[in-house]
Amino acid sequence: MGIDYGFGQTNIDHENKIRYGVISMYDVMQAWSDSSEPYYPCEDCEFEMGDDDCSEAICEPVGFYYDEEGYKISQCLDTDLMITKSPFFTAGNYCSPCVPGAINLNDRNDEIAKNDGIAYCLGHDWFEGEKAPYRVFSVETGKEVLP
């Protein structure tokens, strides 16, 4: 069990009280590489490199994101992914102070009641073998989704 360094205020969807999930991108590297899009610091960079309003030096992507199929996922802490919206949730323990209030999807316990809270997570299809390393539940129905 961990400590909620966000005091219930950060890294949480305040509408439904589902926390944001954080997982190592290495757990889903192939799916992430195939699906994510680069994020540029200004809109014109991707199409007009060297424009007066945006020098080439800052036109490198500053990270990657995915915003489809009910998911909102962004790269965080260099090698982690933060899931801020998903059709699925799971239970887990709080992250360290680096991502206050979020749930660490790499530190999970199959006994749901022994976890700190619930968080958005990736569905089974993001993982090799089509099976997530944690229990997956539907946000819509609250029922477990089997692989």
C-alpha cells in the first residue's frame, strides 16, 4: 500500500473518482510504437519546419500521445505512460511522489481490496498475448473483462 501524495486532488478524474494509471511503456512497447503520435510544442512545426514563428530547434517532438478508442494516453517520466481516460479500469497502489495521486499499474495486487484505489488502465489488446498483467474492468458496466 502507498501514500496518496496528491491528497485526492491530483491525477484523478474528478467526475467519476477514477485515478490516472501509470505503466511502463516497455510493457506495451509494440502497441505504443504502432499507435502513438508525436506531440510538437506548436501546431505548425509538423508541417512548416523552420517557419519564423517556430525554429527548427524546438520542432522536435516533446513526447508522444494516443487519443482514440476512448483512450487518452501520454508519455510521462521519459519511459512511462499516463492513462488519463480509458474504457477500462483496474486496482493498484499509489505511485511514488513523482506522480502524486496516480496508481502504479506495475505495482498491482490481484486481491482488489488490498489495493489503494482504482485507475484507468489499458485493455487486454495492448499486451502481447492479448492478456493484461492485471484484472481489467469495464468503466461502463463495472464488470470484469476477460481476455
